[in-house]
Amino acid sequence: MGVEELQAYQAPSPGPLLAMWRFPFGCHLAVSQIGGEPAVVSVGARNTLTLWDPTGKRPSRSFPGHTGLVWAAAVGWIGQAPVLVSGGGDSTVRVWNVTGDEPPIVLTGHVDTVRAVAVGTLWRGPVAVSGGDDRTVRVWDLTGQQPPVVLQGHPGVVSAVAIGSIDGNDVVASGAADQTVRVWDPTGGRSPRVLRGHGAPIWGVTVGVLDQVPVVVSGAADDTVRVWDGRSGKTLAVHHAGREVVACAFAPDPDGPPGTARILKLERPVTFSGNPWASLA
């Protein structure tokens, strides 16, 4: 399946920037803010990441270096510096300074394709989390002071990872082709909580709070989104999406009370010039 164009959609004002895309299997997007401005990262073609400004104020920027197809990307921060974290078929995780020109930090340890990455804060410091075909989840200290933590237990390919907190305790969540979500102690000190209920591989996972309850949200190829109680692991809700769910994310509802979520009708598409996936069409 080819890709004709890459589009970002602005949610109805004053909603957050959302994204929707069509892609061949394995090509994804990251949506974030850099310097207070929206940013979209596309990955996939020619082993290169492309950073787009959907407002058109800044030119796109490319980040070549992976020697295998890039499968995943996430945007975060190390101190005050915005960073782009990527993973791919060369079994590496790479950390790029978005505003600098230095080569990326290359994190090695996976022995097969990296399918998912996340970046955030654990132990009050910046970390990246990755998962992939070697069925492991890895936690990387981006300050370089601690060795990576390897979390093992999934019998299937790890296709989604997230960083979060449940009742003040740092957690890493992962979803896999084994149809389970696992919630890990990022130090590896305890066995993960295993959440079962999906009937197909899981493509997206995130951690947040709804109605003052810590939750894990997952989306899968069974066309459902599941909301799990982060404390007990019980299923709180199952939403039938009507199509395969490839990503999950939390964003605040600017019109509602804290801790609420809503589904927004997307409008005003913006098409970026160029096709980052032309070689895969």
C-alpha cells in the first residue's frame, strides 16, 4: 500500500493538535511541540526521519543514520534540549538533538528490530524506553550514568511502549503481539502486571489519569481500545473503534474538568510538501 500524502489535522479550537495518517505497515508518526510550536515527525523511507513544522514557518529537517528501516519515533527532552528518539531494523535506538548538528547517541543492546520507543522521565531523570522483535523492553538512562534495564517476559514481539506514573510510582507499559499489556517496575525489581483481554496484537499503549483514577489505555488489531485500572488491572471500559487501532495518546480536554477525555472531530487538513515515504509507494 502506498502513501500519497502526509497530513496533520488541527482539532476544533481550542483543541490540541492531533494527527491522522495512512501508511504502509511499519511507518509511523510522532506529534509533539518544540519551542512552543507543533512538530510532526515522519519515519520510514530511506531509513530517515523527517521533522515537519505543520504551520509551514520552518523548513523540514531530515535525520539520516539508521542502516535499517525506521519503525518508531518519539519526541522528548533532555534538560532544556528537545530530542528525537528513534528505533529501527538495525536493532539500534538513536537519540538526536533536534536543535543541534552533532551525531546521535546510538544505544545498542537489542538483537533484532526495534518496533517501539518512548521518551520521558523516570527516577527524576530523562530516559528512553524501547521494545522490539527480541521480545524485550529496555529502559535507557539518557544521562549515561546507569546501565540499561532489560525487562523480559513478553512471549511475542513488543510493538508498543509508554512511560508513566501510577500513584506516584514510575511505571513502564508495553503491548505486544502476544495480545497482552504489561505494566513494569522500570527497575526490573518486580514481576510485571499482565493485562489480558485483547484478541489481537497490540499496537498502542499509554498511561494517564481519568476521573482521578490512574489508567492504562491500549489499542489493538481487534479494533478495540481498552481502558484498564492502573491499580488493580481490571478492565474499566472497552471502546469499539470499528477499525484497527495503531496508536493511543492522552491529551487534556481544554473545555472540560481536569482528568477528562473526549473524542474530537478532526478538520482543516494540512498537507506537507513532499512525500517522506515515496520510496515505499
